[in-house]
Amino acid sequence: MKKIIQLMLLCLSLFLFSACSGQNPDDFYGTYRFKKAVYLSPLSSSMLEVFDSTMDGAEVTIEKNHFKILSKEFLVELPDPQYISVEKVDDELFELSEITFPLDQLEGIYAVHEASGEKTSWWIYHTDTQLWIGETIPTPVGNKDHIMTIFEFEK
């Protein structure tokens, strides 16, 4: 009986430790306005300036039960999204760099999934004061994504 209680306490401790050690999406909930395009894939035929004018005035809203991007060109709305914490985006053509992000301050990278768990093309990168939204496309080989664009937003 004593061993069962010890085992239960150990399991409870491990559960609490793992729950407390993860990134907290609440840290970046809010509404943000587009600041600038900071990355464009070398595979794209467009230019950053085109995205700056297209996204001018765009807003992104990130809440527990709602993910929304509203721009002049498109609307993305996901009810009850899942924000899946990831270590890094696996894209051989893209390297996180100080030009794109303040790497030493980057607090989290999240893949945005639909309520059903299906992957979307949207990613969130954040520090305690800054937020970036990345858009990806699937690669034809393997289960990887290719980063097409990254936009910086501000509160």
C-alpha cells in the first residue's frame, strides 16, 4: 500500500512539473497591428515591399478560443485553435537569425492548429514584447514545412 501511495505521489509530481515547465500561450494573447514584413522565402517571386503594402493596417488577434488575421487581401479565422509549442521550425532553407528575431529573447514558437488538430500554415514566434506570424507551405518530401513569409506585429 505504501508503494502505491509513493507511486501515485511520484506521478502527480511529474505531472505538475511538466505542466508548469511548458510555455504559456497566455503570454501572447491579444490583438496586434502589422509592423513590417521581415522575411520572404528565396522561392518567392515577390518582394518584401509588396507584402508591406498588402499587409498595411492588418491585425492579428490571438486568444485562447480564437485566432484571426484580418488584412486588406484576406481573412483567416480559426475558432478554438490549438497552439502547439515547438522547439524550432524544420526548414532547411531558413535559419533563425538575429536579422529576423532577437534570438536570445525568443520565448516561444507555436504551430497554430485547427480545433480538430489539423495543421494550418500559421506559426507564432514571440518574446515578452514582440510577436511575429509566419506562413508556411508543406514541402513535397517528408513531413516538413517551408517558411514563405514572416510578419512582425506590435501591440
